[in-house]
Amino acid sequence: MKRALLSLSPLVTSANLCYRTTLFSALKPRVCLSTTPPTLNTLSATRTVHTLRVPPPALRQQSVWHFLSSRLAQATHRSGISRGAPPGGGYGGGPHGPWQRFRARINAIPSNYIFWGIIGLNGVVFATWNLAWVKYKSTGDPSSYLWMRKQFTSSSENLHAGRWWTLVTSCFSHEDGMHILFNGFTYYFMAPLVLSILGNVGFLGLYLGGGLTSSFAGIAWRNYHNPHGPTSGSHGASGAIYSVISFFACVAPTAQFALFGIIPLPAWAFVTGIFLYDGYSAMHDKRVRTDTAGHIGGLLAGIGYFIAKRFRVF
């Protein structure tokens, strides 16, 4: 995927911008703008909504609730055994080391604070994007809007400029109202389940790790696919949320998702379909306004996180 140029003003250097949207689920992949300067009226578009619902009682034996009561639960939590380390050793200097104390503090926070905190951060960044856009439209001053691009989009340009934090901040960044709506919708239904499995620290590791992997995958694919093209980037929470979905699919592969809110699909088939659809689109350049590589990165991150937990890698 490469991002098209966004002309802010005849006096301002052209830039590129992407949004994560999706046509496959309630999650929105990254979408790139055309060379036509965007307006507030052109940012919204019709999206297909896929409702992700909790399995009904009859199916809960295959759901996360059954998982929580099974032996697999032990595989997704940190092992208390220190492999090959002397007594008192282990990660972070032993059971009372700084890392373990930090983990304990984070896990002591009510999980609702983590859940709503992520939503709140996305909301604040969304409001800031739109305030910057309104300022530009009303005064002709694009400085705030360009600052948001430099701080909240992931791109090779930002990395070369030393703004490495954009790999994370872009995962909390939405400019379009429909964009944050669909990503938020999916997060609202999926995050509590996985948060209850992993706990605060594990969930934050999955969410942030999935977002980082998604950002790296998107940048790497754009540089490989079009190394001499215009600089492009992307933003949105879809990569991080895809990692949550794929992790859940590994935990409860036969749990039912409702495609389009109607068609029941097992979680494994849903995630496989997303992977094939985004992979085909990336290889054949079918959705040039969508960061399909970022989606694949998020999906693989969730699967990798499950495997790491399963074999107690960390």
C-alpha cells in the first residue's frame, strides 16, 4: 500500500496520509487519501459492519469461559519458574525485582481503567486531529495539522527523523469519525474477553506489541513494494485490535463470530479469511488505500503472542 499525496495548501509541501479501515469486519483498515485535498464532507464513507458477539450459553464450552477453566489457562499466564536462574533470580531480579514490582502495580489497577483508558486516549487524539483540521480550514494555518502528522502517523520519514515513538502513537490515532467508530466498536466487544484472560500487563503487551508489529510491517511493505514512490504512512488502532482478535481465535478457535451481524463463523475461519483477503490485496495491490500489510502484521503478532504464552517464552 502506498499513500497518495495530500495537498494542504499551495504554499505547503505535499504530504501523505492513510486511514485504517476495513471491508471485512467491524474493524477499519488503513485508508489512503487521494491527491484531491480532503474536506470534512469527503472523509466519511459507507463501511460494512461485522458484529463480534459473545457466544451464547450453548456454545460457551468452546468459548473463552471454558478456556479460563481449562489447563490452557496456565499456558497463557507467566510462569513463576525461573529457568536456569539462581534462587532469587529470574526476570527483573527475582520475585521482588523492579520488573515484578512494576508488573504488580499495573496488575493492581482495575481492568476497567485499562479498558476505558485506551478508549479515552484514542478519543483525545481524535479530537486533537479535528481541532487541528478546523484551525487549518478557518485560518489557513496548517502548522497544527502538520504537527499531528509528525507525531501520530507511522512512516519511514518519521523514523528517519528520529520520531520512533510514532510507531506507538499512530496506534491511538484516528482522524475520521467513521474510522474511530468502527475500530472502537470492535475493541469494545473483543478487548474485555482478552483482558480477562491475560490481565493488565499481558493485555497491554499484546495490544502495544500488535500495534508496533503492524506499524513496522506497514512501513517495511511500503518501502519494499514502492521504494522510489512518495513518502507514505498510516495510523489507526486496527493493527493492535487485529492482534487481540487473532489471539482470541487461538484461545477459542470455535467461538462464534457473527459476520455482518448475521452469518455465524468460527473464530478460526474469521481470522483465516481476514488473513487471506488482506494478503491477496497486498500482493496484487487491490486496495491501494488500505494498509493491508499492517493488518497482517497485527494478525501475526496476536498468533505469535499466543504461541509465546503457550510455551512460556515470557
